[in-house]
Amino acid sequence: MALNNLDLLKDKIIAFFLIALAAYVVSAFIELVAARLKACLWRDYACAVINSVGNQQTYSSAKNRMVIQGWLGSEAPATMDGAISIYYGLISVTSSVVFTLYVFHVLLGGIVTLLIAATILVSYVFVRVGKERIGRWATEIQRRRLQVVNGIDALWSKSLNGNSAMRLEASETFRTRADDYALGRSAYARLEQTVACGPIFIAVIALVSYVIVFPGRESEWGVIIAILPRSLQLFGSVHSMSLYASKFILYRKKISNLAGFFGSLDQQQFSEQIKHHELLIRDLHTDQLVEPSLFLSQLCGSTVSSGRFLVVGRNGSGKTSLLKTIKSMLPESILLLSDVALFEGEEGLSTGEQRLYQITQALQQNLNVLFLDEWDANLDPWHRNAIDKLLVERANTLLIIEVRHDGDPQHYALKTPLSS
């Protein structure tokens, strides 16, 4: 009988080491998968957000661009990295707890195992009770973090270009927002630790009570003493599991905020910005003036497929808004704005060289319409003439619609436009 017990003990020891080895192998594999998954998820999410915007010029405000850059460059990758780490961490620590419970069950029997299992159940209850509060903090922390990130641009600009008062104001604003974000993180950390430590207190009280009334023999006490270090590790694992569980709820809310991010962007109403009665479209080949409504009708009816047209109007009449409106109707077109670089490789070039490079690159693309917004702004005569000559040549086979920086609406005021 003693020999059978020894064989059984050997089998359990072998099983212990094999399970431990399997746990470490699985943990290493999970880390490799997680590293790859983080990069792929962020890539796919960034592409999905940009594709959602697509050709919709109503989202083309500078504010949206700053918000998207801050979101995709800061909050989104941080949320995805954290979520994946939390999900895999929760799996890992839960596996560790289950493995330790198995060891305790083998060595100490069912009572101690049930006490610790009850502790885990209490931990789950604590997390469920704090679920709504954790979710609220998830949204609030994201909002405060994004506010800090978006404030970096203003801090940078005012520090470089402002006077001492502006620099001080920008610095104080940034510090206030950063402190507000830090306070939010601290408040959540207190909530998190309360959720995580509560079950440990309950477990210690239960186990101490059990030890006081434990009727075991001397050999059984030896087993308890031998596994005390493992008991401390188990408490640490239960604490970690509670933290992971609360973070799991936190990041579930953050992930849902990622899904709803696109709906938080502002949309511009170009129809309210365009003053049609103050705008005219001039055919630079025939010098004929056309009202915007008639030109749009001709464009939609495909009666205009090439040529060069200039949008004429006073400042504030909505010339750029008209370009963006037409751009939204033509997804295979390209819009070049003076403050946006669509093509790489212009580092170290002068303003004129940059503008010529951008237009040349655009003309090499597969497009049916090219929109140019103030392409002549701040150009020297040589580059202005070079670009103008290039556009004249390409207008024979391509439709070019442009707004000029030096356009003079008074020059065309006496001419009678064609109307619908």
C-alpha cells in the first residue's frame, strides 16, 4: 500500500512539472502572438478610421485633423496595447491561480481550496459592483488624455512664436490639463486597488480562522508550512486577477469608445459657407464666366471633361469650400491645398520647388480632375510661370479647377456670366 502511495506521489510530482512547463510554454507563445496582434490591430484600426472619412470633405477641418492625429497616434495604440496585455494577462494569471488551487487541493484537501475559491468569487463580486464606475472612468481618462495630447500643438506654436505672456499662458494651460489627467488616473487607481485588495483581506481572515481551528496532525502542519511561500504567491495572483478583471472592464469601455470615435468628429456644412451669388467660374481658355450652379450641372452631366477653370470671388465667399464640395462628388479627383503635403520627398525644397513638385506628382496620378487651392501663393515669378505652363499643357486632357491667391474679383465684375 505504501508503495502504491509512493507511485501515486511520483505521478503527481511529474504531472506538476509537466503542467508547469506547459504553462510557461503557453505564456511565451501568448507574448509572441500579442506582440504581432498589437501592431496589426492598430494598423487595421487606423486604416478603418481614415477609410470611414474617405472622400468626405465635410470632415476636412483642421480641428478634425488634429483630433485624428492625437487619437491614432496616442490614445488608440495605447488602448489597444493595454487591452491585449490585459486580456492575455488575465488568461495567464487565471491559469496560475487554477494551477495553484490544484496543488493546494492535492496537498491540503478541499477545505482550503474552497476557501480560496470563495475569495476569487468575492473578487468577481467586487469587480461587478464597481463595473459602472470603472466604465465612467475609462471614458473620462480617455477624454483627459486626448485633451492633453491635442494641447501639445498649441504649446509648441506659442512657445516658438508667441511672447512671454503667451508662452506662460500656454504652459499653464498644458500643466493644468496634464494635472487633471494625472488626478483622474490616481482616482481610478484608488478604485482599482480597493477592488483588488478587498478579497485578499477576506481571504487572510478566513485562512487564519481555519489555521486556528485546524485539527491536523504534525505531518499535515509540515505540509502547510512548506507551501507558505506558494500561498503568498497565490495571494499575489488573486490580487493581480482582481486588477486584471477591473482593467478588463476599463478596456472594454475604451475599446467601445474606439468603435464610436468616428461619430465624435465635427462635420462642416459647406452649403452654409458658400455664397453662390458672390462666386463665378471662369473658363481660362474662352474667358467666359459661368455661375457655380450651371457649372456643377455641366460637371455632373459630363459635358465638361477637360479645360482649366478659375473660381472667382471675394475673400470669405467660399471659394475653397466650393472646391471641397465638388471634390466630395468626384472620388477619383485630387485636391491640393497650400498647407497640406500629399506626396513625400519635398524635404529641403523651397516654397516654389515644393509647389511644383506637388503638382507634378499629382499630375502623374490616375485622376480625372485636379483641384488647386491658391497654388500661386508666395511663389516667385519663375515658378509661377513654370507651373502655369504645365497646367496649360495638361488642361487639354484633364479638368483643372483652381483658386488663385492673387485672383482679383473686381477684374471680372463687369462681365455678364452665363446662368442656368
